[in-house]
Amino acid sequence: MTYMMATLVILIMVALGVFFVVTVASVAGTAGERRARPGRSPSPAAPGQQALDAAEEELRFRYARGEIDREEFLQRKIDLER
């Protein structure tokens, strides 16, 4: 009887753990989408927009790696948005 009870408790703990992991992953994924492109819709972009997004992404990578400073990053970002 105690083995059956222990097995039941373990199964419930595993189920709760799986539920927790799935919930956290879902919330983190949704928050990441919203945070990645504030003010932009997540719908597919036109071909010209894809090139702009790729250029902006590369600009962000260069800034993150420290290849360009904040002033240059902001100026180039403004130039890309024109």
C-alpha cells in the first residue's frame, strides 16, 4: 500500500513539473516575441522589409559586440528607418 502511495505522489510531482516547464516556456516565448520587435506586427514582412530587418539585426549584433558605439548605432538605425 505504501509503495502505491509513493508511486502516486511521484507521478503527481512529475505531472506538476511538466506542467510548470510547459507554462514557463510558453510565457517566455510569448514575452520574447513582444519584446523582440516593439511596435511592429509579428506578421510576415514584404520582401523589402525583410532586407531592412536583416540590416537592422546585423546593426544590433555589431552594437552588442561593441564594434560600434551608441551614437553610431542610433544614427545608423535612423538611417535604416528612412
